[in-house]
Amino acid sequence: MTIPSLVQVMDGIEARLATIPGLRTSDVSPGAISPPCAIVGVPDIPEYRTTMGRGWWTLAPTVTVLTSPTLDRIGQKLLAGFADVTGASSVAAAIEADRTLGGTVSECWVSDFRPLGLEEVGLIGYFGGLWTLHVVAAGS
């Protein structure tokens, strides 16, 4: 396995999210939101030498799902479906159905979820949640 780029990892995550019916996906922060929408964030690299070092490297990319332009019953129920551990709408189930992200990494799993307040995109507040993933890949 060759060392994957950050873009390859992000594309692999987006491909897994695209398997969730009705969820729009993006591997970059879009200019306009059409909920429900999942955005794969560029992961932090706290220290290159240890994060992207020899042998194995690890990343903690995030996925933000925005469900509605207001905190409402429909948005909350949508978010609960995305946060479930199993089911057709589950972010965790979609990611972990192929923990190698199409052979790009050695392993990827969802480590946590937290609901967000209203997140502003283009001067509009959206309700949603944030998932943190854990990615392990072969290094140089």
C-alpha cells in the first residue's frame, strides 16, 4: 500500500458518505448548503513527524452533517438518524462498511459524535452534528 494523500483520504470518506440515501456530500466546504449535507473537513496535523512519520501514521478527520436551517423537530430527527450506530442513514455504519476507504488506508472508524448548535454558512445558521474519525495508514 502506498502512502495516501490527504485528498485521497478525504475522497474515500466522501465516497462512503455518498452511500447514505438522500445525503449530499462534499469533500470541501461548499459555498451554499442544501441540507442534509455532509462536509468532509481537512484533518488537523498536530505534528508532521509523528502524524505522518515512518511506519504508520494517524489522522482524525471530521465530518460535519448539516440537517436544516433551523433547530427544528425535522432537523433533530434527521440528525438522530445520522448519529445512530446502525441503519441506512447512519454515518458510522456507512464509514465502517469499508474501513479501508476503498483500499486507501489500513483502517478507518468513527470515534465520536457531538451535536452542534447553529453553524453559520453564508450568513445562514444550520443545525447539525460533528463526527470525528480515526484513520490509520502505512507511512514511508
